[in-house]
Amino acid sequence: MVLNINSPAYYTNIYGIDDEVYWMCRELSDFVKEKKYSNIIDIVGVVPIIAPKNDIDKGLWKEVKKCDLKFRVATVSLHISFDEYIQSDIKKKKSLIIDNILKSVKVISKKGQFNFDDFKEDVINFCEMNWVKHL
């Protein structure tokens, strides 16, 4: 499966890229590259949204949950608490991103006929191997 994990929306524009989070996401993508979790979805794109609550309340930075079965692609953008993320150390930031990835895949698992349990187990194994604390 191709797992594209993009830099967090809003947050990256203001604060830049957290290198350790970036590399963790790249390594996780590589870790699941040869795995197959669905017969109808080949690519999952995840864009965490880390934006201030007042912007979200204004209707900006909306969550997205889409499966395009014709193209075998799922795209998901879910919120992470802006205040919690910016106040966290790098270990907690990684944990929040991992949790967002898991929630994102779970959201599309039914429509995408996605084996979420196997994906979650692989992500947990990845985290244990790479010393990433999972929530």
C-alpha cells in the first residue's frame, strides 16, 4: 500500500517542518509499502490538520474523508489539537501524528474494505521498533 503522509496543514505554514516527525512519517510509509490491506484501495493520503480552534470554528481547515474507488485512492484530513501539539515535546508530537494516522485510516476502513486491525498492528510494531510512543 502506498501511504502518503503530508505535512500538517496550517501548522507547517507557520512553524515549518518538524524533522523528526517528517522522518518518522517517511519511515512508516516505507514500512507499509509492501503490505496490502485492501483489495479496492491502493493509496491512502493523510493530511493531519493542526490549526487554531478559532480558525476551525470559522469553517476553515475542514476535515476530509473520501474514498475514490474508481482511482483506488482514499484521502483523509482530520484535526489534531493545535494547542496540545504546539505545547508538546517531539515524542508527544510523534504520538499525536501516529494517532491521527490510525484514526484517518479507521475512518475509511469500512468503505475502502480496509483491514484496519492488520494496519494498526503493523503501525504499533513500527512504533515499538522505532521507539515511538503510541497513544
